[in-house]
Amino acid sequence: MKKLIILTLLLIVASCGVRQTRESLSSGDYDTAIQTAVENLRNRKDAKGKQDYIYLLEEAFAKVKMRDLQNISIWTKEGNPSNSEKIYKTYLQLHQRQEIIKPLLPLYLIKENKEATFDFSDYSDALVNSKNSYSKFLYDNSKALLATKDKMNFRRAYTDLNFLNSLNPGYKDVSSLLTSAKYKGTDFVIVSTKNETNVVIPIRLENDLLNFSTLGLNDDWTVYHSTRQKDLDYDYSIILNFRQISISPEQLKEKEVIKEKQVKDGTKPLLDAQGHEVKDNQGHTIMIDNMKTIRATIYESRQLKNCAITAKIDYVDCKTNQLINSYPLTSEFVFENIYSRYNGDKNACESDYFPFFDKKSIPFPSNEQMIFDCGEDVKTKLK
């Protein structure tokens, strides 16, 4: 019974595969039909149930070859250099189809008592010639793009030249053209800071803000510089204008908190209203918890100092000297240190206070350090 079920399932699966292959063939999707047939013929190709796939593979291969050769003939007659890509890729497909079928051969048609026929051709010369034509088209088109003044054209030329370099390594002066296309297509941005406040900005903060290697801003087509380079025509300028830097005075806030808690301190007899000990049914004195109140006075100290920076980022087109956009930027850094001490019983305090009992007063950070710490947030927001 199990064998019958498995056989039935296999027949259903095979029937579905054949139907899908036939549908692909009927709709003109010859490559899908070929791929499906090949996958099904890789195992037990001589089985009777695989015959339909051989017929379908034979038919699909003949039809797609005829279609592709007709298309190549039309594209060649048109004489349009841009057709070189389609011609080369079609010859490549013609060659690759043969290569995936060859390992399956021979394929035998049982009813006709003969081998299936596949009209293979040698496309080696056509592949070489079409690849050279395609390479020439990519090369000529890229040089034409590089002769323009459009950055997008330079980037397209770089993409095409990069592909040409992989398609046909060492072709003419592609290597030097790639370098030129990369340079011409790149946006160079000069970034600087401007201090419009009355506060001195630490040199190390300014250097750190303009250290773009740590920011990771550079991408394929954008390079940021913090130092203007000679003979480089910058495309854009980014100016970080510090408008206001405010630093609060050093503050020490102190407060006193009294804590009380009821805790168990042994046991005591339970007394009635007259002060007599209460007994249970067995005549034993009933004992209850003896509660006592413990107290602690907490002296909490809080050191505070904050720095706030207000800035504006101007994005300027260096070619036209026009302001493209401005972005506000604000940042704040707060220094806070809390420490406490207590008098009395520590157990009267909540556990949240315990970490602060181990802390001490520490020196306030300098104004320069506060500005630098605040600048770390500025750097993140600038990115």
C-alpha cells in the first residue's frame, strides 16, 4: 500500500513538472523550459517517465537557437554600435545552453528508436568578435561621457569602464581612464568650523570634529577634507558655525533625609487589655514579633555642571557660492556626581542609596573638558 502511494505521488510530481515545462515552452520562455528539463534529466535520464522531458528539451533548444540567431542577424544589419551588448550576451547564452545539455548526452528516444538531436554550433569566433565589438562600444561611449561636463556622466563612464575591465582585462588605456572617471565623478567637500561665540573652542575638539576618518563619512563618490588642498576644485563646502556655548557654574546641592523603618527584634508574649499574657488551648503563652523602630539620617550631595552648544551647519555650493541649506544643531552635556553619607542604622535606608554611600566628591571638569565632552555629541549629530 505504501509503495502504491509513493508511486502515485511520484507520478503526480512528474506530471506537474512536465506540464510546467510544456507551459514554459508554449509561452516562449524557452530557457526556463530547458532548465526544468535538464534538472529532471540529471537523474535516471533513461527512465521511461523521463521521455517527455527529452522531447521538450529537444524542441525548446531548437526554437530558442533559431530565435536568438534571427535576433543577432537583425541587430547586426541595423549597424547600431549599442546593439553590441545584446549580440555578445546572446552568443554567450547560445554557448552556455549547449554546455548545460552536453553532459546529459546521449539522450535516447525510445518510441523512435533513436537519439535526440541537438544542433550544436561552434560559437568561439563569434564570441571573441562580439566581445571585442562590445568592448569597443563601452570604451568609445565611456570616452564620450568623459568628454562632457556632467558628473553623472563621469560616474556612468566609471561603471562601464569597470565592467569593461572585468570583461576584457588590459583593454587599451582603461586603467588610466578609470582613474580619471573616478576623480571627475567624485564630489569633494571642504569642511570647516567657525567660532561665533565668545568662548575659546579647544584645539583638540576642533581637530577631533574634523577627523573624518573616525566619522566614516567618505563614500564611493564623496570625499571630505578638513584641510584645503592646492589645485583641487571643491564642489561643496560645509561650515559648522558655533553660535553659542554656555557653561553653567559649578553647583553643589545638598539635602538631608530622615529614614525610619520597623524591624523585628526578637519575640515577646502577647498581652490582653489588662496586661495579662494570652495562652493558647494547651496553656502555652502565645509569642509575637517584637518590633522596634530604627532610624538613619542621610546627607545627600549632588555635584552638577552642564555645557550646551548651539550651532548651525551651512551647506554651500562652491561652484555658484550659493547656500544650499542650513541645519540647526544643538547639544548638551551634563556632569553629575551624587554621593551620600549617613548617621544611624544603615538598615533603615532603601537599598537604592547603598551605591552612593561608597562614592566621594570628585573635582569638577574644566570648562575645556566640558566643551570637548559636549563636542562628542556634536560630532555624532554632524555625521
